[in-house]
Amino acid sequence: MIYTRRNTDAELMDDPLLEDHILCEVLKDIEAANRFLGGNRITIQVIWKLIEENPQAEYTIVDMGCGNGAMLREIIRISTKKQLKLKAIGIDLSANAIQIAKTASIDFPEISYLQRDILGLCPQELSCDILLCTLTMHHFRNEQIPIFLDKFVALAHLGVIINDLQRSKVAYHLFKGFSVLFVNTVVAKNDGLISIKSGFSKPELIDFSKKITNVRHTIQWKWAFRYIWIMRKTRLN
């Protein structure tokens, strides 16, 4: 069961006038939902797979649409246990989100944050080994997506990992029930439903992938109603 077309309505959290304390609570709701449903775990598993495939002394990871930085903090915790040298950079359009992320990451010197518009990225500024984009792509219209995907591929030496929502009526109605018990803010309850209707079908992701010919694509469905899309770069050495 699927909504035929992607939703184009804006989410409440995308309002630049949203008060800081409300955004902070919304980002906490998103972090908790990702943790409970295993969304971040999916991305992190792929990160370690790419690292195993491409051994090197150190790595730089960029997270596009980093929100409060929860993903990067989790990555750094694990990399420290693995004794892996890793630097992380979080990118978000929201100045408020960036400040929230900086405050939450005060004990993580490996992480830095920048306010940037991903549609206007400069490859020379943000070159990295692995680029992440989790629950961010669905905020953009179809015609915008190929613009920043090309930039993502140019930025990343090893690969790009997209983790985003499946557009599904089943997921929509399950989230309604989930949010009653596990989501605290009205904004997150509202935006969660909008996000699902703004998500993707696998054929849509395949169509996007056909426009990017210089990488190897893997697109898989994962619980809970996610797609993980890996773009592996071909190494010359």
C-alpha cells in the first residue's frame, strides 16, 4: 500500500522561526524514535562495512542534515571502542540545530559542525571519505534531489549512504499509534506523518540512481519502513 505521489507540504520543523526550545525537543523525539526503531543502527552497520572494504589509517565522515548530531556522537563512541581514528563533520541548514548539536557534542572534540545549504555545497570545502544523509532527502522536491546527489558523490572518496523513509500507508498508520506512546511533541507527531508521505518507493530511488553512473548502487528495504541506498565509489589505487 503506497501513496501514489510524494507529499510536497513543508514540515513544521523546517520553519526557521521555530523556537529553539521547541526544535530541541523535536530533535530529541526524532533521536529517540531512531534509537527505538533502529534507524541509526542501519546506517552505522553500512559505515563499518565500507571501512572494512577500504582499510586506511583514518577516515572523515560528513553527515548531511545532522540535526542535533546524535548520529555522529554514536559513530564516535563506537569508533573510540574500535580504536579507529575518525573525524566527523555535521552539516545542517538550521543555525538553531547546529547550535543544539554543538552544545550536545561539547565532549566530542572529533566532531565539528557547519551551517550550510546542501544545494550549494563546495566539494573543495567538505571533501570526506564517507557521506551520510539520514532522513533528510525526503525534505526536498524531486527536481532538487539529483542536484545534491551529484554533489554528494563528488564530495565522498569511498561512498555515500542514504537512509530514508519508505512512502507507505501501513507505515503512516503504524506511526500514528507509535507517536501516541513514544513521541512527546506535537511538531514531531505532525512531521512524522508528513515525512512518511514525503518518502520514497524503490522504483523512484532506482530512477534517481540511473542519473549517477560513476558509482555502484545498492538499494535495500530495511525495518522500520526504510530504504538504505549505498553508492560505492570505484577506487583507483
